[in-house]
Amino acid sequence: GAGVSQSPRYKVAKRGQDVALRCDPISGHVSLFWYQQALGQGPEFLTYFQNEAQLDKSGLPSDRFFAERPEGSVSTLKIQRTQQEDSAVYLCASSGRTGTGVGKLFFGSGTQLSVL
Amino acid sequence: GESVGLHLPTLSVQEGDNSIINCAYSNSASDYFIWYKQESGKGPQFIIDIRSNMDKRQGQRVTVLLNKTVKHLSLQIAATQPGDSAVYFCAENSFSGGYNKLIFGAGTRLAVHP
């Protein structure tokens, strides 16, 4: 497809369960971002990839969060031992640029994670 | 620290009226600003951007104004339509740790009434 694709669209997990969220960016896009969006809030930065390199992971809230992009295209965000506070929409975004212009991001529809 | 915030959490307008959504930012070093629109169940959609060397930029029915003196950003939507109903976020480009990232505000909900 032409846009950023995320799967699954919805994920319900029991507390303590591991989850994996997938992102297919726009083909050829160098930059890939993960954001976390709590209900009624703006997206919060989690991590940034330039091709396969994870250059910035300063926004990951704990060591239970892990992201990878091994071939510089598809990315996976993994959350281990999920907690209720992890419930949120996880957004993936990509850009064909680096530097300041990277701000023109194309977002997927997100994965809504609910931890029971 | 860096922060981007909005003055009004909810804005209700009549169809056909003009809408103005405001945003304050705190990082005077920010050089790039963006407005996004987010409809229910969807990801944010790019509307318009502006660099800090400009004070106004126009798109189709939308205008962004930047006042660097008071660190204020606004989005004007002309002839607001029901399809404009959504949450609007301003975001600023933050250069930290050697890389650029977007810092989003909390959002303003725009409700358009017929």
C-alpha cells in the first residue's frame, strides 16, 4: 500500500504477557519513529530509526520496551511483561528525510493496546 | 524543558465560520513547526508546516501564523466544514541528543456544528 501500515489494529493482553507490534513504513523511507499516545493526549516520542540503526531510544519508558528494524524497512516494537500503564495507542511514522525536515511524518493508524 | 501546549482544549464553531486554534511553545531554539489533524481511530495527518524564518504560510483553506517574539503558533481554518471536526496538534521540531524529533502538544478538539 501507499501508506504506513500497522498491525494488529487492536491488541488485548493480560498483565505480564509479551506483545509485538508491527510497522510497515512507506517504501524507501529512511526515518522511522514510534510514538505512544495515551487517551486524550498528544503522541509522545519513544524511539527513532535511520535505516536499520536505532539512533535515539531516549523515549522508551523502561527496559521492558524494545524496538528493532533489522533490514531498514519493517519495524517491530516489543513490550515485555506488559503492565496496565502500557495501555495506549502506539503510532508508527515514517519520513523520507533526515534532519529538520524529518518533521513531515506520515503516520499509521496505530495499534491500540489494552492491558487487562 | 521543552514543551508545546495549547490554550484551548475544545473549540466549537458553526459551519462556514473561520476557526483559529492556538498553541504556545517554550523552546525558542525550535526552527520548524507543524500542525497535524487527527480523526477518531486514525493516525495524525500532516496539514501544514512552517519554518522559523517565516511568520506566515498559507495552504488550501488553512493558514499558519508564527510569532517568535511571544513563542506563539496558530492555525486558521477558513470556512470550516463538518469534515474539519477532529483533534488538532501543533508540534515543534526538537533537536536533542544529535537527532531531530517532534514534540507534540496535548491537542485541541474542533467541533463543527451545522
